[in-house]
Amino acid sequence: MRISGATVLLTGVTGGIGGALAAGLAGLGAKLVVSGRREEALAPLAERYGARAVLADLADASDVERLAREAADADVLVANAALPSSGDLLEYTPEQIDRAFAVNLRAPAVLARLMAPAMVEAGRGHLVFVGSISGKAATRSASLYSGTKFGLRGFALGLRQDLRGTGVGVSVVQPGFVREAGMFAETGARPPAGMRTVSPRQVVRGVVRAVERDVAELNVAPLELRLLSAVAGQFPGFAERVQRGAGEATLRQVVAAQRSRR
């Protein structure tokens, strides 16, 4: 389906990638419904893009249901909101674990469940889940984040099969290291040696392509990272050995910078 003229619910708009998605989708003629949990950041973005704003904390189950009701007319869901959830699992409280899974996995699944019936009835629509290359290859100090993103990938690809023939498409878009904006860029860390980055604009193009061409899975990453993630998916033990000792400085900086966002 076409982005132009479609009503699009975009979650996590107040994050760096969310802002780029809002600009890109609005520029293509989408009518935006934008969601975030910080009103001081959400309101200016909504005004800039002529969007409807829905304040919601996706860790709160009642907020997720209210968001689905207030965006019930959406033709497209772009489930972009996520918590970074980096660091060793033993550093997390049970409450922090619950929050990570609620925002990164439960909220997208519930939004899809509540919004898909209207799309199926209309015979058109699209559900896009913004995942991560971490949903294809596990790394050290990212067990919780990878767990949510592996889950999101499996959910999206399974749901796509459930909705085949209804006119409603489902895609998962998985960025690698993103420069200039987003979770990784905000840490100020550099990617491990030999790993290139992608731009927010490339992520936007990936989301647009996924919707307009009904692509099942789209990995927005340089060739070397796509190859490594494919190998890691098939041979996790080998990938673990290759990773040992690699990117230690990057990992420490990322975990330290994201600790306050658990």
C-alpha cells in the first residue's frame, strides 16, 4: 500500500529514529498519529508535522489499550518505540525486566492485536515492527535486548503468515548501528572495528519500502553486518568465539550511557 494519504500510527516518536521517521513519513504525505511518553517532547513534534498526538507510556497496559482506541482509524502501524535494555541480566531488577519486555515486545503485539481487526475488515493495512540486527545475532551485555528483539522478529514473521490473504501486510525492519540519531548514536560510542554504520534516512527508506512493497524482513545494515548476523543465526557457538574480546570499549560505553534508561 502507499504511504501517501495513509493514516500512520508511529510510536516512539520522541526518540532519534522516531523523529526521522516522522519527518520522512510526513514528507511522503502520511497523516500521522504520533505517540510518546514525554509531553514536552511530543507536543512540538506533533505541531511540526501536523500530527495528532497521543501521550502514552507503553510499559502501562492501560495506556497501550487507550492508544489503540485513539488511533483506531490508522491504516499503518509503525511500532518503533523500544528501551535499550543493555547490560548483564544480573544487573536488572525483576521490575526492570518486566518493563523491557512490556515496551519492546508486549506493546507492539497488543497494538497489532487491537488494530489489525479493523484493517482486516477494510481489506488493507500494514503493520511494521522496528526491530534490530540484535534480533538475529546475540551479543554480550545484550541478553535482555536481544531477547525482546528475537521475540519481536518471530512474532512479526508468524503474524505475517496468519494475516496472509487478508490484505494486511506485516514487516520487520532491523537496523544495525545507526549514526546521528537513535539509541546507539546517543551513547557517543563508536561501533567495533570494521563495522560500518547506517543513517536514520536509510532506516526511514527501509520502513517505507517494507510498507509499499510488503517486504517480510528488511535488514538495514552494511553487507558485513548482514553476513555476520546470518552466520551467527546459524552458528551461534562459532559467533560467540569470534566475538570474545571484540568491541569491549564499545560495550562498556554503551552500557554505561544507557543504564539510566532501564
